[in-house]
Amino acid sequence: MRLPTKQLINKIENLSNGLTPEQLSSFLDIIDAMTALVEEAGDFKESNEPDKKIEPAPVPALSSAVH
């Protein structure tokens, strides 16, 4: 499920209002870890996208000669 940014922030604020300081600290640690995962996924996706500037290597001609 994808939420608009404002709605996501409101939900996080509402959830965090009822937490103790210890729970809030754990909650923020989880949010930080999830943010890092999303950033890593984005980096991984970018590193696996083909570079359009690089042309593929030519395919060598196959010989029909039998050795």
C-alpha cells in the first residue's frame, strides 16, 4: 500500500503520540532501518540498469569447421 506523503506523516505522528520514550526510540530505529533498505534497493536498481551509452560487444562469427 502506498500513501501520499502527508497521509503517511500523519499516520506516523498519530502512532508515535501514544508511545513511551523507549517505544518511540525503537519505532524510530525501525523507520531508520526501513529507510536504509529502501535506499539500498534504489542503489541496487540503479547499478543493475543497463548503461545506454555502452554498446554490446559484437558476437563472434561461428565457424562451421569441424575439428
